[in-house]
Amino acid sequence: MFHPDAPKLELLARLGYGARGIVYCLVGGLAALAAIGSGGRTGGSKSALATLLGQPFGRAWLALIAAGLIGFALWRVIEAVTDADRHGNSAKGLAVRAGHLVSGVVYGGLALSAVRLAAGSGGGGDDRATQDWTAWLLAKPLGQVLTGLVGAVVIGVGLAYLRKGWKGDVLRRLSLPTEIHRWAVPVGRLGFAARGVVFALIGAFLILAAVHSRSAEAKGLGEALQFIGRQPFGWVLLGVTAAGLFAFGLFGLVQARYRHIDAPDVSDAKAALRNAAASLPRT
């Protein structure tokens, strides 16, 4: 069924995929330069965005990326609540939709960080944010168990990405011209595999934080990359991982242009979000 307002949400989603792609290109590109000793840095998404401040029109670029990330965060929430991708209500479908909801929250936080950077207020780093919410979770009843479960889920997501990189259908929901199809498959596989590695490491650090009840042991993307770089032949491992993250960024730009997006009507999305908010427990 055609929704007259759907193009608005589709544009929101496409801008979001593009913004996410740019962030991963920055993270991977800077880490690759660090691996070969050419002045880059191994940092997370926020650190990568901060490097734009030293570039011409850096604040304007940050503002544009922030707008795209806000769009991606909103789309992920709408996607989860309205089931725009038709995952259904099976256990697997609900898990995928829950993952999209969490993704929306994460990218909403990254968008806020980009806005603050553009406004001249840097705040804490990527790993500090990871440690802060880990400390918050550890302080709750059964906090160690909950933190360990989150770590296990993150590892599971990482393994799923690795599997997708190895033999999954990376072109699902994409309609590509032949000339792009040729290189999109290996680029997508490398990107998902690299993302799987860093997710698995972040999850392992969370489990260590849970076991020792020390939030300082939780690490974000930046410290996961630094950990890779400290291993034997670390510069090679870091270079390959960085290339994979850059590849995932390129793949995100492909998604922004060619992904099939079945966006709901704006009024339907608003109603679904209101219903979801109303169902939340009151404190």
C-alpha cells in the first residue's frame, strides 16, 4: 500500500544510513593511518567526529552528520516499533527489532555528541561513556549478572556479524546495478566481519567488567582497536580491521542509495510510537 508521506521517512532513513557510513569511514580511515604510522588515531566514533573540527567547515560537516545520525536514530526506533522490515513477532524477529531499538538509542547518543562537538562542548570520550553506563548497570540489583548478560548478547551480535561476513546475504534488501554489485559483495563481507570482531571484543570486555565488578574494564570501540594494535603483528591486525570498518562505511553509503526501504505513513509511525510509549511501565 502506498503512503503519501512515506518519502519523508524514507529520506530520513537514507540520510541516516549515509551518516552512519561516513562515521565508519572516518573511524576506519584514521585507524588505518595509525596502523601504518601515518598520523592517524585508534578511537571510537566520537573521537573520529572530533577530528573534523580541525578541517575547513568542520563544524558545518559535524552539524550535517549530526542531523543524519538523528535521522538514523529516529528511523531505527520507527523501524523497530512499526516492523517496517517485516521481521514479524517470532522470537528471532522480536530480537532483531529490539536490536534496532537499542541501535536507535546508541545513535541518538552519538548524534547528541556530534551536536555538542559542533557547538564547542566536547564532553567525555567514547570509552568514558561505555564505562559510565557500565558503572550504572553494575550498581543495580544483580548488576554483575545483567552486565554479563549484556556482554554475552554483544558477543552474540558480533558472532552473527562474523557469520554474515563469511556466508551471509549481505545484499539483502539491496537492488544494485551490475557495476556496483561486483564490488559490493566483498566490501560488505569485509565490513560485517570487521564489525563482528570489534563487537565480540567489546562484549568480552563487558564480561570481564561483570566478573570483576569494575566498570573500568569495560571498553568501547576505540580501546577495542587499541587492544588489537597491541597484539603480536598488531599493526597488521589493526590495519585489516580498520580496512574492514572503512569498508562497512562504504557499504553504508551503498545502503543509503540502494536499500529497499518500506517506510510507513508518518501518521501511522506517530501512532505506533505513542502506543509504544504508553505501554512503558510508569515509575
